[in-house]
Amino acid sequence: MASRSIIITGGAGFIGSHVVRLFVKKYPEYRIINLDKLTYAGNLDNLKDIQDCPNYRFVKGDICDYEMVRALMAEEHVDGIIHLAAETHVDRSIVDPFEFARTNVMGTLALLQAARQYWESLPERYEGKLFYHISTDEVYGALELDCPDGRDCGFSAHKVYGTEFFREENKYNPHSPYSAAKASSDHFVRAFHDTYGMPVVVTNCSNNYGPYQFPEKLIPLFIINIRHRKPLPVYGKGQNVRDWLYVEDHARAIDLIFHEGKVAETYNIGGFNEWKNIDLIKVLVSTVDRLLGRAEGEDMGLITYVTDRAGHDLRYAIDSRKLRDELGWHPSLQFEEGIEKTVRWYLDHQDWLDNVTSGEYQKYYDKMYNNR
């Protein structure tokens, strides 16, 4: 019998697939169950390299289905949940906030209740159990851009654009339907600890980038557009600032916190790696051009400015010193190295991109699973 049995929700998505791969390969003695609804952002091609591993199981299912989740937990004797499944794209949340409330709030609540009911039915109850909830820095709201030209941050070779950072004790102040739904789910997780004694941990992470990210997000979308010389639409003047973290560093942090984090604690995960959108886009243009053998910066003319997004927060910046000081985590890659790896991956995986952008993978999954 496996030493641990862990459900990872949203494991066919961008961040989730990296976490699943890490756990399956690093812990062959664990049983890893990937629970994913396979929406547009879920793609099992992300996990082809581990799909036949004996300690891995994929289950197609909706986290809102309480009875299914509880039955799965009993069947697999689950003692840990790493919860990544969520609707995440801010623009989509503005168009359809109901779907974000359903998945991010009610889905999290269904998971919590299923875990509580199953774990409380066991003789040992909560001993050796953990509900790990992955959230976002966007729940904190926005920070001031009070250093518009940037200054030395003291933690890396890059600049910071303000004097304040998101810390674990910051009050929540979400500004979009997406961040409001994530904030609500965070509150439910903490409430289950306070009310029922469920062992939980919450992490709030900055923007991730890297392989297998669905190409609606800035970095993969712009890599594709630069390659095909399509316009690069920049919101407003491109002055919005984000803190970027390579996805594999996030997966390592999740692994560390799952095993060594303190119950009922919150940990912020970030890279002290702030970039204005326009500066990041210029780095992407230069990198893609160079790797394609074009004159570096040749495609800067593709940058176009469009009307800013409603409720567009000016600056996010994570203070991850608690995680560094208490558990010893720090990012392994400098941003330039991570961007180079990311651009190369997308340029080298045109088949994956074609499959994702065409939507053919969804038709295959619909036929495969709906006919069962």
C-alpha cells in the first residue's frame, strides 16, 4: 500500500501538471490521483511522460461534485489534497463571473466538505491529513507604483517599483471577479480549520510562467504572436507591474510546504522579480527574434496599445521572505534564464501549440470520456 495517497486537483492544467509530474517522479511510494475536469485549460498531453507510471492515476471529474469527491477519497484512502483547480483568467472572469464563483468558491467548498466528512469518519480523524489550498497574490488587491523608474530591491539583480509588498498578514482587497472568487475560497479553507479543526495550509503565489501554459496568458500568447508576426496588444501604456516566478520553482515550493509547512499557516510565494508589462514584452520580442535568427528587436513594431482592462491593478509584488526564512526556499532560476528556457520550449513544441489552439484535444477528451 502506498505510504501516502494524494489528490491533486487541476493536475492537467499549467501549474498542476508540473506539480503532478514532480510528485509522481520524486515520490514513487506515493499514490498520486490527478482530478481534473478537462476544461479548455486542462490537457493530458502535458503529462504524457508520466501517464503510465504505476503510482499515477487520472480521474476526470468536477470538483463541485461532492459525492464523487467523497467516494474517490474513500476508494483511494486519501490523506492529502493539493488543490489547484480553478478558473484563473481575469478577462474571462469579467465576462462570466458566475463560472468563477461556481468553480473557485463552490468547488473548493465541496472539496472541503468531502474531505471533512471522510476524514472525520476515520478512527484517526485528522491525524496525518492535510488540505493544501493554492491561491493567488491578486486577493490582496493592488500596490502603489511609487518608484516608477524602479530601484534596487536588495534581493536580486532586478528592480522593484514600490516600497510596499504583499505580506501574509495583509488584508484582502480583491478587485476582479477572479480575485474575489479566490479570496472567498481562501476564507472557506481557513474557516474549516477554525470551525472543524481541519489541518490546512494556504499559499498565495505571484504570476507563473514556463512550459505548458495555455496561450491565453501573456507570455505564451506573445511568443506565438511574435513568431507569426501578429500584433502584441498591450493594455493601457504597459506600465502595470507583476512579479514573475518560473513554474517549476512554484512546484518545488508546493512540495516543500506540503511536507514541512506549519498547519494553519499562510505562505507567500514570489520571486522578488518585478517587471513592467512593456519591459517584459520587449524582452520577449528580443529573445524570440534572436532564437529565430532574426535581427534582435526586429519585431518591436508589433507592439500596439489597447484600451486598459476594467479594474486592472497597477502593481503586484510578493514578499516571500517568510517561506525563505522558515523553510529555506528560494527561486532557482534568474528571470533571463527562465525566459530563455520558456521561449525555447514554445518554439520547439509547435505540435503542442497547434493542438491546444485548435481545440482538437478537447474534442478527443469529450469523445473518450463521455462514451464511457
